[in-house]
Amino acid sequence: MFQFKNVTSLNIFIKAHIRQSKELSDIELTAEISQYTLYRGKTAYFAVKDDKSVINCVMFEDGVRLLDFVPDVGDKVKLQGRIDFYDAQGKVQFYVSSMTRAGAGDLYEQYLKLFAKLSNEGLFDPAHKKKIPLLPRRIGLITSPSGKVKSDVINTMRKKNTHFDIVLYPASVQGTNCAPEVCEGIDYFMSTRIVDVIIIARGGGSYDELFCFNDERIARKVYDCDIPVIVAIGHDEDKFILNYVADCYCGMPAEAGNTVICSYNDQMNDVNNLLMRLDMSMRMILDSKRARLDSLRNHKALYSTRTYFDNQKVMVKQLTGQMGDCLNRKISDDKKDLSSLISRLETLNPSNVLKRGYSYVSDKDGNAIESISKINTGDKISVVFADGVADATVTDTNITEDK
């Protein structure tokens, strides 16, 4: 048995043997990017995977500068470089010297197809988003019962406000059990109606570990849920189908804790401000009513009833006299107008005309004859005077010629 005196000596031994391997000194590998971070624009730290395994990679500035595309999670790439051992941390890493595209990764292709399908069906429509309640009384949390996420969400909420209840529904947040268990959690909260809002949370991880949140079953379940749903999966840069379907998306679990509930102190300050405004408004109303009451209390009608009554009586008498004068003046004017009309009518009265020596001629039926052309010799006519009628026979007619 070969003995090592410490970890450092063991790691140095492993590193030396890896470096002695000709097979690992110059390799080519085609795989899918599952994580990618560019540090200060120079060094790329990333991981590549297949359906069973993952290996960490690093590419330094010389290699990054030669890239003709911007690598992203889900890209299928061809890598060249060497395998080495980072003895300080005991890690095997692929030191990549060059990277080229090899087509989109299988998982990413699945993501794009499902994204397009659900987008066309309207599952991402902002009009379908439900409003997050301001002060939920009870909050449902779907996440792993172990790990840091649960405590991050709860502790963040407790710092802002302690006046709420939380119900944890334990669920797998990666792997094949993730989708059915998350869906079961949503069904549980919908059937029991015990929460006002639901949070689905999971911390960071590799792309393939988190890919379960691109599952169509969870997306449709969240869309159909009539309780507002907040999603906080991975980190800000992670994009999942669930982010677009949810009513509210938060980049990290702790952010969901900040979003779901308002600060108790802020709410108390708002309430106190409203109470202050209400108090000021009530004081203004009371002051106004008190001033009105004082003006009525000092009114002479209250402290000298007899004097006020006598004054009002005088005013009534004056008004009565004024009304009588107006009425008499109106009657006098109307009498003058009536006399004038009577005089005009008397002037136009035919009987009065006849009394002045005039008469008129009528036929046998009593109709007035206004022209000599209306009678002939031998016609019976009547001559009407003011005091009687004389019957006559026409013996001759003589038409006056116009001159």
C-alpha cells in the first residue's frame, strides 16, 4: 500500500499522473453547455454535459478572444484542449483552448419548441396575469423541504413582516419527480383554498438540473391556477418556461420573499399617516360646525326675541305696502288700456257708423251688396238704416265710369 503524508501530496501525485497521459493532453469533445460565466470579460468558466455526466471547463483570455460567437447555455459546441487537475481544490477540469459551434443542444431545442408552442397559445399573455395580494394572510411555498431555499424565503419574509402564516408543500425540485410533485402541490392549494398566494422556489444549479421547470405540465398547471403564483427558480440569468407563465417572476428565492409581502413598518406608517389625515379632516369639520354654531348663538333672534319679532313685523308691513302700491298701479294701467281698446272697438262698430247718417244695401237674403254690378233692374233690395230697414225695387242702374 502506497501512503501519502497529506492531501497536498496526494493531489500533486494525481496531477502529475494526469499530465503524463498523452490521451488527456490533447483532446476534442462535443457537448452541450450547461453553465457559462465570463469573468471580467477575459476568463470563461463553464460546464458541458451529456444526458448522464458533467465536466467543468475553463478557457483563458487567448481562447476567449478567438471566439466568433457568444456562448450560451444550451449551445452545442466542439471543444479542443487538455484535461488537468487543479490540485488546490482537488478538481479535474477541461482547459479549453478553442470552441466552435456544433449546433443547438437537445435540451435547448426542446425549450425553444415548447416556448413557441405555449406563446402561440397565449399562455404568456400579460392580460392573464393575476395581481399579487398586498397583505396575504397565508402563503403557500412549494420547494424542497431540505436545503437553503426554504429558509431564505421564510427568513426574508419574517424580516419584513411576521403577521402571516406559511404552508410548505414538499416537492422535488429537480429530476423526473419534479414536474408531477410541483403539479400536485398546486392542486393541493387549489383544492383546499388555504392560501392567498403560491411561491414555487428553487436555488441555483446546472441547466440540466433546472430543466424540469421547462416542463409543459407545470406550465399549464400554473396557467390554470386561479391563485396568484410567484416563481423564483435559479438566478437572474436563468430563463425557464415557468418564468413566463407565472403571475410574477423573481430572479432568486429571497427576492420572492421580498415581493410576496409588504413591510409591516411601512404599512403601519401608512396607517398612521391615514389616521393623521382623518384626524385633521375631522378637526376641520368640527371647527367649521363650531364657528357656525357660534354665529347662530350670537344672532339677535336668540338674545332679543321681541325686538327681532318687531323688526320682522315692520319689514312685513313695508313689503305688504309695497305690494299694494304695485298692484294698484298695475290695475290703473290695465284700466287705461281697456278704455282705449273699448274706444277703438266703438269706432269700428257698424251700428255707430249708421247712426252718423250712413246706410248700406242688402239683397233679399240679407247679404250686403258692395257693388252696383251685383244688382239688376227689377231686383228686390233692402236699405238698412240705424233705426230700421226700407224695402225697394231697382228701377234703373248707372255704373260710374273711372276718370
